[in-house]
Amino acid sequence: MIITVTPNISLDKTLIIDGTFEVGKTHRVREITYVPGGKGVNASRALLGLSYKAPVLGFIGGNTGKHILNIFDHEGIVYDVVEIKGESRTCYNIVDTINNTQTEVLENGPEVTLDDIELLKSKILDHLSEDPIVCMGGRLLPGAPTDLYAGLVDLIQSKGGRVILDTSGDFLKEGIKAKPFAVKPNRAEVEKMLGIELNTLENIKNALNYFSSAGVKLSVISMGKDGLYAYYEGKYYKVTPPILKALNAVGSGDSTVAGIALGLEQRLDMAEILRLGASMGAANVLTIKPGQIRKSDVEDILPKVGVEII
């Protein structure tokens, strides 16, 4: 069974503007979409596109939180959330279709208490079945300890689960201390965290080695349109998707995580797990909503994804 944990669930607004986006200028919105977001939420939505229902767990608060749950119900996304005081965050993605640029503005989210965290842990335990796979990530809410992910990883893996952790900065540094099964940061996050540029194969391998030496079994770094690199059981992988015209790249990394989780549950070999992850990540760019995967797109992209051992 796959579940997703998103502590800082958000309401994501994508604003498609008229003309080109300029800092300091007034812009008119041609089209707007509202969709619940956060790494685990996007992963659950991507899995739903392949007819797999992965419950969303996390924190929800205020009228924005109620709006998020109403949209979940409309989408058919199942959830089991902890209701907290404060207002769930709203995040904005401003899309310039002329220059093909996207600008994100992200709220921090509401405060969370230690009692709230204990309730989340209880809900996670309730959903752990035989050989569970947990996709978990994103920024933590204000008030949450920096090592929260490490504690959740310990909790889940003590019950036989496998965690795919997708976060950044100190949250990632602390999280890998618990040795999650897999991590999937993106290029910019790794470069900032390790202070190196991933512009050579040597540097990319060194970055993957950093995670594997910490006890992570499957290390994955997403490289945007250039695909991803991975390390697993002594082998380095380069995974290259086809070039596609992107409508919205937000959620592609989360969709990649969803594909990896699904491949693990289906007990595919690692090359096919990574191929499925890259295919779902690529399929995400073909729709406006983050994680709104179409099965037909995945099936079309899958045989076009190159996987090689390097």
C-alpha cells in the first residue's frame, strides 16, 4: 500500500497572465486554477491518474483547509488529516506563456503543536499495512521540530515500511539521519545543500554518494527536463525522458516520486522503477494542474524514456 504524508498541505493557485511577466508591473489574469498542493498531495493525485488511490495525510486548518477538503472530495482523493488552528497556506504559480516562465510565491503555513504532531503519528500508524510505501516531503510548518521527518522515518520503518523522502535543506539533512529507503531532491536543492554544481558526471556521482553513504538505499536527483540520476545497490543510473512542450512543470518531481513508489509496489526491477518515475514526471508537464497525470500520456512516454547504467 502507498500513502503520502504532506505536513504543510497548501491551496495552490496557478495564474496564467496576459502578456509577459515583469517584476513591479500590474498583470491581468487570463486563467486561474485552484488545486490542493504539497509534495505528497501531488503524488497522490498523480497516482489517482493511474487509478491508484493513495491516502493523503497531513495538517489542515481554517477556511482554506475546508476548501482544500472540498476539492479533495470533488477530485476523488482520499484523505485522513489532522485539523489544526490557523489557516492552511496558499501558494501561487504565475505562468507566462509567451516566455515560458513560471514564478512561484509560497506562504509558510500555520503553526503546529507537539500535540498535533502526535495525532499525525497516530494516523500514520493506522494506515501502515504489510510492506507500506510512504511518500513524504515538503517544507515543515512553523513550530515543527527540524528533525520531525527523521522521527517519522524511524516510526514508519520500525513497522516495516519504506519511506521516499523528498525535501530540502536542514529538513533533508536531519531526515537522512534516520536512513530513509529513498530520497529524491532536485538539482537546485542538492547544489545548495552540498555547495557544489551538478555540471559534471563526477559531481553528480559524488552527490549521490553523499546520500548512499548516509544509509539511503535509493538516491535519486531530479534534473528537470534533463531527467534524473540515481544510485542503487552499486549501480549509477541516468534516466532521460523525451523532450516535451511544458504547460506547467510544477509537480513533476512529485509525480516522479509517485511513479517510483508505484514501481516499488509492483516489484519492478530498478531500471523499470526509474523509467516509470521519469515517465510520470514527464507526463505531468502536459497538464496545467500539478500531478494531474493522464494514463494515456504515461503509456505513450514510457517506451521513449532512456535508462542507462553509467
